[in-house]
Amino acid sequence: MFSQRTLAIRMVFIVAWKYDIAVVGAGGRVGLPLSLVLVESGFRTVGLEIDKEKLHLLNKGQMPFYESEADEILSKHIVGQTGRLLFTEDYSLLTDCESIIIVPGTPLANDYTPDTSQIRDVFAKAIEHIRPNHLIILRSTVSPGTTDQIREHLKSQLSSEVFDSIDIAFAPERLLQGHAMKELYELPQIVGAFSERGYKRVALIFEKLGVEVLHVKPIEAELSKLFANNFRYIQFAIANEFFSICESLNVNFGRVREATNFNYSRSTIPYAGYVGGPCLGKDAWLLIKARGCHPSQSRLISSAYEINENLPEIAIQIAKKMIGTLTGKTVLVLGITFKRDSDDTRESPVHRLLNLTENEFVGNLVIHDPFAEPEDLKAKVAAADVIFVGTNHSQYDDAAFLKHAKPDCLIVDVWYQLNPHLGHAYFAKEIG
Ligand SMILES: NC(=O)c1ccc[n+]([C@@H]2O[C@H](COP(=O)([O-])OP(=O)(O)OC[C@H]3O[C@@H](n4cnc5c(N)ncnc54)[C@H](O)[C@@H]3O)[C@@H](O)[C@H]2O)c1
């Protein structure tokens, strides 16, 4: 029999972890803000990252991408050497971390099936460092059933003593890039845990960020993340479908949308616009493929995908309808990132607009983007025969730069950002 004191000492010994949390994929758009918020909330945090370039930057206290308000916090801990945040590629440190949050990329393969290679690589590297009582939280967006598969995989790889002592959960990330440092303190966390004990351990982490936490099954949490993104994706497709109907009837969709939504809470039609990026289009396919192998089994989502993907094609058709041909013209595309005020060009729908424009044998294809190609907006506008608004960055909200455009320059703006009154296609000389 142990005395109370011996038991207390044993407990302290068992839970004496050197670090509280490891974030795997810590140099990523999700992993990095999460690591920063965790360390700010008092957790001793290890960021595991295999990309050497990102590691190099992070260890100098520099952000590898833009995320509002993140630089100061990174610099505070790395340059200021608080000793509570460490970035490394050394997986052996997992042994010293009580919890492991796993958030590598989950892109699509060329055939639109999920590419889980980054997740599989994480587990291949981590497996020998998993020890009793670890809490393992998967946070990447995954197909329904993935957390169950990972649990089975771990069961087959670990001793029963270790496997029975660990907790496994899925807690999806739902933040909006650019707003991560704020939203991580606000958004409720959905925790898919296999046990009450596992749920409570995950809840303890997120409650420290001051947010609400909800316990569901892992597959329910996986689906809820996919449903949230697909709901948005389908809403954007509805707007793009309505835009396309208005376009063929020569009606200003912006005005119809405004009228439809005007003080009428049952109508919340979003803007039309190019939709894509590393999440929405990909997550559509995670759901389509979850139901079976053929898109016809998920018609609503497949149609949303077709509609959203087709918008660049419609924009090109609009331009050709107005000026006959794009061949030989100087075409300027404003904004190439996948969404407003982000520097992320991954899976940007504007790539498709650029490809389609090039296919028209344009004379000169020019790009401006405040994050990716910020130089010479005025000069680029002055030289353009056609301007497409690709991404509705806030820098373009003030359309005064259009005064530099040639009178016959055509502007195609499916966002209705630059001059909503004139619609989605007009000539510079029409601007008052
Ligand atoms: N970007 C978003 O806005 C967002 C929002 C919500 C959810 N998600 C989901 O979060 C996940 C991550 O997305 P992201 O945009 O952060 O991706 P990302 O590519 O920016 O980040 C992933 C990071 O993981 C690293 N990595 C890959 N394999 C690794 C390994 N074996 N060990 C350590 N590090 C490894 C990569 O080098 C990269 O830095 C995806 O499933 C995505 O769908 C993303």
C-alpha cells in the first residue's frame, strides 16, 4: 500500500511533462496561429515543422506568411526568448509533451480523392515517441471516419498498455485566415472524443482560451466541419448562379441582391465572386467522395462546384461579348490570392481566370496584387485594355485608381466592388 504522500509523489512523477503541447505542422496557416495563441495562454509549446525554410524564419522570429497581429507575438517569444515556445523538426521532443495537436495539410490528389500523405507521414514519424497518457488531437480537415481509422492504426502499432492509456480526439479548426489571432479566442470548439476523459482533457486546453466547448463523437465533429464549409460553398454557388442569370438577362445582380436582402432577414444572399482556396473547393470533394465514388451521388455539392468553377469562364465570355475579342489586348488582373486581404495563392480560383485569359492569346497579361505583386498599380491600370477584378482586396475598395485607365478600357468586376452602379462590366469612360 502507498501512503498518501507516496501517491502524490507518484502522480507528480507521472504527469511531469516538460512541455504542455506540441503542434505538428506548426509552420502552417492553422498550426502557427494556434501555436502562438496557445503559448500566449500559458502553455509551454513545441512547434514541430518539417519545412526547413519556415523553420529558419520562425527561429528568427519572422512570420512565413501574413496573419494579422501574429508577428508581435512570435517575436515576443522567439526574439524575446521567453523559453515557452520552441520550433523544431525533432520528433523526439514529442515524448516530453503532454498533448499533441496534429494539423498538417490535407490537399486533394489529382483524381479529387483526399491525399492523406502528410497525416500518414506525421504518424509514421511520431509513433515511436508516443508514450503513456499522451493526448492526441487531430485538427486537420479530414474525411468522415479518419479519426476512427487513426485510432485503429494506433491500436495496431502501440502496446496495449500504451494504447489504453492515451486519449484520441478530433477538434476541427474553423478560423478565417487573417483573423486567426482573434477568432481562436472566440470560436466555440467542437470536440469529437471517444471518451469523457479524452473530451475533458481537450476541453481543459480550449477553455483556457476562453471559448465554449461541445462534446460529440469524432465522426460527428469531422462532418460538422465539412458541413460548415460546404454550407458556405453552396451559398456562394447560389449567388454565382443568380449572377449568371442576371448577366444573361442584362440585369445588374448587385442591385437585385441589395433589393432582395434589404431589411429582410430571411434573405442573406452573398456577393457573387470567385470561390476556391485550400479549403472550400477541397472540402466539397471530401464530402462528395465520402458518399461514394461518383459525384452524381452528391448532386447539390457537385453542382455548386461546377457553378463556382465556371465563373472565370463566364467572366471571359462577358468581356468577349463587350469587345469582341481579347486576342492581342493588354489584360490586367487585379488580385490573385484566393480571398480578400490574404496573401495565400494556394488553389486560388483566379489561377483559372489567368489560364483562360492566356488561352485567348492576349497580347500582355499583367497582374497586380497588394500582397503578391504590389508594384505600379497606376502604370498597370493606364496600360490596360481590359481589367478583371480577380480578388476583391480592400485596397481596391477605393476605386480612384481607375481614373488612370484609358477611356475605352473595359472593366469586368463580378464582385461589383469598383462601381456597383455601373454593374459588372463597363468602360472607364462611363465612370462619372
Ligand atoms: N488555412 C485555413 O484557413 C484553414 C482553416 C481551417 C482548417 N484548415 C485545415 O487545416 C489543415 C492545415 O491547413 P493549412 O492551411 O495550415 O496547411 P499548411 O500547408 O499551411 O500547413 C501545414 C504545415 O504542416 C507541415 N507539415 C507537413 N507534414 C509535416 C510533418 N510530417 N511533420 C511536421 N510538419 C509537417 C507543412 O510543412 C506545413 O507547414 C488542412 O487540413 C486544412 O484543410 C485550414
